[in-house]
Amino acid sequence: MAILDSKVGHIKSRISKDRVVLKTMYPFKKGELADEVEINLYLEGSNRIIKKELPYGGYNMHLFLGDFLGSGRDCILVKGRFQGSGGIAILLLYEYDNGEIREITNQWEISARNKAIIRYLPNYKVEVSYGAKEKYIVDLSSKDKSYLNLIYDEKGNVKLKINPGISDINTYYEIKELGSNKYDFLIRQNIIGIVLVDVIGIIQSRVVFNINGNFVIKDRELIISKDRNLNNTHN
């Protein structure tokens, strides 16, 4: 097998130095799709190789090791991207657990937990809602008239029957908590308008894990390009 990436970290314990290797099937050239990808874990002081086959491959597959659970041990994060699926990022988070590599979560699970209700409003606005107390309003009035005519009638009423949607995770970053060695995820999801490339805005959220591997999503923020206006009503 071809080696995609290799890292050393504290996988088994806070003081162990364990090697994690990400492998794929031959033939493989840099920049190509990596298929049949697996993790090989070499624990310090052991001759055994612990293997974990990934559910899918992708492009630019690589490793990041860090403590996401606050246990003092490093988790194994496999990063990459899908092609031809709206720029979806690959996020596969694992931990060592009693002789095995156990999945904590993935990009599909996090994305599903962070879905919003999005709808066009009269007078060239879009509402993004996460329940009754967290709403964001995007003003589309600066868009081209030809674009607005696809959504609204001449009086500014909504005529389009399909509402905007939100993508799965497009981009994410590992960020350290203040005064700690623990990591969280900062994820970004596109608000999609008429077509996939019509990005109305971006929802940025923070994903925080507890020691059991459960997570909460918090600190949402609407990011929008400079040529559009926004109004947050986040209570």
C-alpha cells in the first residue's frame, strides 16, 4: 500500500508515543483520488498493527492528531475532500479504545445536527432559522434584477416554490480552546440559493466535544460577502 501521511502522537495514553499511518491502495499519485484508505496504528512497545478501514476515500487525504475530548490523549482525525459533490469536506474523527480504533463522528453526522430551516421572505430577504430564538436575515436587494426576478414577482412577493438549503460541511478548522490543549472544530456550511454555485451566505459554527465523544454545536455566526447586507436576530 502507498503511504498518504504519517504522524506520531499520544494515542494510547498521555505519555505514549504512537505512530499513525494513513495508507491507500497502489497505484497512487499525489493529487489523485485515494481509494480503499485505511489507518494503521503502531502503539509504542507493541508489535501489533491495529488497522481501521475508512468508509470512503477522497482527495488530499491526510492526518491531524489532537485532543478533542479533553482526555489528554490524541484523537485521530482524517481530513480530505470529495470531488463533484459541492466541495464537501471529509471529517473522520477516531479514538483508540481498548485495542481498537473507534469512530467518534464524521462530517455527515455533524452536518445533520446543524441543519437550518431556510426560506425566502417578501421584499428580497432570506431567513435562516435554528429554532425560535436564533434567526438570521440576509438582504438580497443588492442582487441583479434578473436574479431577483427568478425568485420574486414585480411586487417583491415570493414566487419561487423551492426554498434555499444548507450544504454539508464545506470547510472546517481545528481550533484550540483558550488556555487549554483541547481542540474544537470550527465548521462552515454554505447557504445555497437557486443553484449549487449560488452561495447566499455561510453559517460558521463551533463543534465542542465532551470526554465521552458527544458533541454540541454552538456560537453560530453568519458570514456574508461585502456586497450584501445582513441582520442577525440571535437571542
